[in-house]
Amino acid sequence: MLRGLATVSFYAADVKAARAWYEELLGIEAYYAVPNAEEPAYVEFRFGDFECELGIIDARYATHQVGSPAGAVIHWHVDDLESELQRFLDHGATLHEPITERGNNTGFRTAAVVDPFGNLIGLMNNPHYLEILAQLKA
């Protein structure tokens, strides 16, 4: 049974450039790099309510086609979809899917961008996420 998101892995031909881009976007430094921080083949970030992991892997190790937006779209909950979408665009991401209502005005809305390294990133207002988070904090 799936228990929850553990790690999302993205690929980049230039891991150092991807690390710098995400450090600036997220406002945190990668906490892990192998084989070393100077010439990484993999870097990892932890952030969010549940310390989700985002790994950036050297594209040489991709087992699927790299070079165009590919893979599953992982939607990350955000509180303000419009401003977060704009923040990603201002930071150099490109629009893949505009803000779209899902579920007949139930509050579920999504958008997607492509980072400068060809990875799809979904952003979402997700009322269910907030309900679960409130239950865990109660």
C-alpha cells in the first residue's frame, strides 16, 4: 500500500545549476550531495510540512527520455496558487498548464510549470491536504 510521498526525483544535465536554481527558489540549501558538493551527481532538499524530499539526479543516469517535459506530474499543495505560480515563472520556469479548476468548484485547482531543466512541477490548492494537516495538528 502506498503510504505517502517519500522522494521526488528530477533529472538535470547540470546538477550544480539545478541545485543553485532550487536553492534560490526554495530559500534553503541542499542538505545532501554525492559524491561531493563540488561535483555532485545527486543533491537532495527537504522541505514542507512533512519534510518531503526532492532529489536532483544527473541526467546521465536517467532511465527514460530526458530533454522534454516528462514523467508524472507531482502536485505540491500551495496556499496561494496565483502567487506561487507567478513566483515560479518569475524564477525562470515556463508555463505548462494554466490554473485549472478541478471538481466543480470544490476548491481543487491546479497549474503546472516546467523548470529550466525540463522537469514538470505541479502546483495545487488542495482542500483535502489542509483538512489532513489540521487533523494532525489537533
